[in-house]
Amino acid sequence: MKITAVRTFPVWIGDRNQLLVKVETDAGISGWGESGLSSRELAVAAAIRHYTEFLIGQDARRIGRIWQEMYRSQYFEGGRVLTAAISAIDIALYDIKGKALGVPVHKLLGGRQRDFVPTFGCVRADGPDALIAAARRAIDAGWEALRLGWRSDERSPYEPRQHIAEIADWLVSARWELGERVVLGVDYHHRLSVAEAASFCQRLPEGTLDFLEEPIRDETPQAYAALRRMTRMPFAIGEEFSSKWQFLPYVEGGFMQYARLDICNVGGFTEAMKVAGWCEAHYVDLMPHNPLGPICTAATVHLCAAISNMSYLECWETPGEDNSARQDSPVFRSRIRLQGASFPVPDAPGLGIEIDEDALADAEPFRFSEMPHLVRKDGSVTNW
């Protein structure tokens, strides 16, 4: 079963671009993948064009070897653009192999260990009362774990010290009102310094949060080591990590309590399973990143079904945050649908996703778009 084509489809679906990737074979079986490097999709599409030159004619079933050749075939190996390209192709190859064998992808990963995949719901608002009300609606809809946050995410000027004081008060109120049983977290999107993140943690009574996501940037593991010494709050980090090597110091150093692995960025199923096993050896659960479309969701559900060390999968289909336009586009003839606050584990061959290529051809074309560019009062640029 030889690869005959690798096609990229950077299209605007719902509220953002999605880079869908199709791998075709001479057996008439095709597979679909998705890249996770949001707002830089054309760079990934160009990397895939380079890979296509040597992928044509290769046996699509030799997934592990293909992964190694894609990673090792250039002197400047690694990096987020290349691994996002590898991720999309790897996911598509697993989709092909599952379809060829007539089995769901999770059976290729050792079989399912759970019957459904629990999620944490995303809840946002622009004030503590509205945030608590939105959280109650999500709890009433079945969610037992929530990530709380703010809706106005493009405020500029942005001053971290003012923001952490405000959000700390919100979260203390939320814990008091929502009770002890619900799991609560917050995502700071790596926009704080070590000192700011430590100050934020120290403003929260112990037990306020069950996890703090991405408080600081990841380039320097020693910075997380310093922050780890200043607080006992569990950290959920790693959504931007693009290899097992990037996870290495965080897992081995004990800086990470939840791994926010993104299957569309880390290197697909091939790399994700290695990271999951490594985390299992250190008693670290996966809490996967899942902000994209149905292909990302399907791939992540299959991964979560096949591993033991999994806590919650990110979900944006909570009340008030329903991203149905991103999920229910006519491009996707079928997809994995939420049941209550969980995703069922699919039994259809491959990923269980069907793409309407006529609808894809008519989809809105790629748009240049940027994540928010935040500026402080003094005019300097800070993290989003």
C-alpha cells in the first residue's frame, strides 16, 4: 500500500483556520490528519510539501519508520513547524492503517482501556458573578471538572500584576460558591514571570485550584524548577511541547503534574504514545490540549482511550462556549460527538471521521489571522 499523494487544505472553518491533511494510497484508502500550529498554518503546509517529495511511493503501513525519516531527514531536525507537519501526516497514516485493517485506531495502540473519555469544560466570563453562574450551568450539564477563565482576552494595555490580583479574587469566590467536589483550574497561557506566577499562587488559599495551567513560558526548565519550589499547586503544562525531548526535563524534574500534550503538535500518535508511557512511569496523568477541529478531537480520544494515565480531555462544548461552527461544519460528514460531559470511544475503522471533499472544496479559504498581540502600559510587548 504505497503513498501516492499528500494534500494540504488550509481552510477557515467556524472561527479559525484548520490545516487538514489528506494522505492517499494506491489501495484507494485515504487518511486524514490535522496540524496544531495555529496562526502559522502556511508554514506547516510548506514543510509538508518538502516531506511529500520523499513520501510518495513509501509503504503507508510502516508508520514508525516514516516518522523517523521525517524527523531525521534534515540536518536542522525538530522544531514546532516540522513536528506539526509530522503530526498531521502521522495521524493520517494511523487513519489509513485502521481503515485497511477494519479497526479503530485505539486498537492499533493496544486497545481501549476505558469506555468513555471524561473532559474538563471551559468556562469564561468577565466578572466573578457571571463566571460562577456559567460554572453552575456547566456543572448542571454534567461537568465535574472545569477550567475557569476570562472572556476578554485581548485587553491592551495588559498588566500582569493587576490581572493576577483580579483573577485570584474571582477564583477564591468560585471555590467558595461551587464547593469542594468540582475540579477547578485556570490557564495563564504562559503570560507571567516566575515572580508574578508565585505571587498569584500565594494569593490563593490552599485547595482553591486543582491545577494551574501554563503559568510561565517553557524555554527554561530551571524557571519552572524555581516556581515549583515556591508553590505546591499542581502544574498542567506542555501543550506547546513538540517532542519527547521537550517533555524530558519537566517529567524527570517533577515540574509537571499534568501533561497538556497536543497530539497535533507533539508528533502524532507515534510520539504521543512514547510521552504517555514516560509520564506513566512518573505518575503523571495526561490532560490533553484540544482546541482545534473534529480530527484533533478524534485523534485525541483514541489516544486517551488507549492509555492508563489520563485524567481529562479539554472540551470547548460547554454551555456558553459551544464552538459548534468549528465542529459542525459541512466539511465533516461525521465526527465524534460529546455525550454529556464525555466523549464515547468510537468503534468505526480508523479515526471514525468522514470528510465531505465537495464541501471542503467550497469551504472558506485560508485567512491570515493573528493571536492577540498584548502590550503593556509602557509600550513593551508581552505574552498572550
